[in-house]
Amino acid sequence: MRSAVRLGIGSGFSLDAVTCHDDHRGWSPPEMSSAYRVVLVRRGRFRRKADGRATVVDPTMAYLGIPGEEEHFAHPAGGDVCTSLCVSPDLWRSLAGDGAAPSRSTIYVDARLDLAHRRFLAAARTGDAAFELAEALLPLVSTALAQLAPLPMRRDASDVIVEAARDAIAAGHPAADGLLPLAEFLAVSPYQLSRAFTRELGVSLTHYRNRVRVGRALDRLEGGAANLALLAAELGFADQAHLTRTVRRHAGRTPAVLRRLLAPGDRPHDR
């Protein structure tokens, strides 16, 4: 079962929070949209198939839906909560240009896109769709377009390895605490595992794992976490300084600044 709550609507775009309670491994009947859609996951994970290719969608991997594209969905991991941004074809051309349609649809969600997503949701809570929400739309779309992940033409061993590694990292499996134990857990060589991530996602395994930890830090900071030393320990960083360096490298701001930036009801200017 799927439900949607309208968060905001502006000239040529709408924003919805979509909650899916499905729990099935089989593919859904075909679905089509008349608008461009950028769909980002807040919680959970699911599978999407478009143009004959299946991908795993989770907080680190979003997707771009194209008008008239046939999609199927499966939810073997249970429910999920997503943000769905629908953009009219005219507005999309204005934002993305008049070039040919993107050759791929998977969007790697780095920490900067994650932050743009959170700020877009915060702007929706102000009720100012004409200015504040529309302004927050711009960095979200531009960052999403820049992060379209490279996809191979067919599903191969690298694709399977990366999907299994992403599952282990998302689940917090003990083997995901290091490259060597993760490679052993997946029954592949460390070289295969490292090369697969660079090929499939365009980032290293180390970068991806830190991206996941930064996302968890953003969740906690958004919720008002105050003790950064404790947060660092809980997320597996060596110390508070390590947390600060990693978050700043990925999100462009320190945890202290992000805590203020994401605090409910308090949206300071960029620093």
C-alpha cells in the first residue's frame, strides 16, 4: 500500500512525501508518469526497474523518472519513505536545458545532495512555495543532475558485488567495518571489491562508507544531537575531530554549523 502527503506545490512543480508499506519481492504492474520526477529515499530501500534494468534505491541512491518511461517496483526489504519531486516538462527544460534526455537515471546521493534534499524539505515547511521553496529547488535539481551515477550496459559481476556490499554497509554488518573483512564476507578479492565501487558508482568504497556515516550524522544533527564526541563514538569515528573532518569533507560544513542549519524553525544563511 502506498500513500502520499503533499508537502508543497509551486509553478510547474510539486513535492510529496511518499510512504510505501509494501513487502513483496515480485515486480509491480507497470507505472508511467507525465512529469519528470526526482525521487530520494529518507528511510528504507526498494528495487526499481526501468528500460529493462533493475537498481536498488536507498538513501545513497536516488533516481530520475522520465515522462512516458515504464517503471516497475519491488519491496523485498519492507516499507520505505521517499521524497518525490515532480517537475513539468517545461520547467525541467528550463532547469536542465534543452539537450537530449539523460542516458541513465540513477543518481548517486552524496552528502551535498543529501543536504540539499533536507534543506528543500525544510523550505517546504515554511509554506512559501513561490520564493523559498522554489529557491531551494534550484540547488537540489542542479546537484542531482551533476550526480547522475554511471551505469554499465548490463548487469555483471561488479554490479552484484556493489549491491551486496551496499546491503552489508546499510545493515551495519560487522564485516563492513573494514575493506578486508568485507571482501572476505562477500567471497571476493579486496581488489575486486575496491575496483567494483569505482566502476559502478564513480567513488571509492571508503568514500561510500563515509558517505553513509555522514548521512547518519545528518539524521542525528537534524534531530538536535548536541554531544559531538558521543555522536562520533556511536558512528564509529576515531574521535570528534575525525567526525568533523569527514562531515566537512562530504557536506562542506562542520557538524556544529549543520546542527544550526538543520534545526527545526531555524534556517540561518549559508556559511
